Amino acid sequence: MSTIPLTEFGAEKLRVELRDMKTVQRPAVIAAIAEARSHGDLSENAEYDAAKEKQGFVEGRIADLESKLSNAQIINPAQLDADGACVFGATIDLEDITNDTTVTYQIVGDDEADIKQGKISVGSPISRALIGKHQGDIAEVIAPGGTREYEILNVKYI
């Protein structure tokens, strides 16, 4: 499996979720299964079926999180030396040339992307258009809604 890029913040977020799954969710599901078993006949026990389904979800998520963390390449943006280029972890101030609005995005891993917080996935169309560009460059983004042009105002590694 290939490495999965994550910022330190994103890796910690996954660790917290994994800890919750193992210490809170898993024991709760085990208790729910035991409770449902105590009600007798399992063939017609909807509570048992629901608890087993939830157990499958929890165990699958635990395996997924463990896999991502074991294959993670954790990147601290503050330690990057990319000579002002847009790279994974960089925070970039952009100006939309068509409507003169400015936005700030940080390029992050798929699991930590959240557009409301200004974090965009490294695999998104805008990230792909920005990677390798420098302050003052124009990035042409081909997105489902049409082509947009952004001027790179500033690139920070914070």
C-alpha cells in the first residue's frame, strides 16, 4: 500500500478517533450484543442483528484507521522548505480573478479535508492546479462547475 500524506493535526485527529473506537465504541457494542443475547432466541432478535451490524462497522473502521495511520507520511508544514511553492501542507491565499474574492486554503490529506475550515484535499481539482506554482502565478482550475482562474497571493508553511 502506498503512503498516505497527513498533517500532524490530521494524524492526531485519526488517533483520537481510533482511541474512541477502541475504548468507547467497541465495549459499547460488546455490551449491546451481550444484552441482546440475554433476551433469548437470536433468530428473531432485531436488537442482536443491529448490534452485530454495528460491531461490523466499528471493527471495519478500526481496521481502516489502523491501516491509514501505519501507512501515514506525517508532514509538518512549519518544517517545509519548498522555496515558496504550493505543496502538501501549504496554506495558500488566492484571489478569484473573475469575481475579485479572496480565499485561503490549506492543502491536506483526504481524511482531513473540510472546505468549511479552508482545508482542501490534495486530490481535489484546485489542489492539483496549485501544486508546484508560486506566489504571483495564475492557477487555472478545471472543476465540474467550469474553469476558474486564481492568482496566488501568498504561500505560507504554518
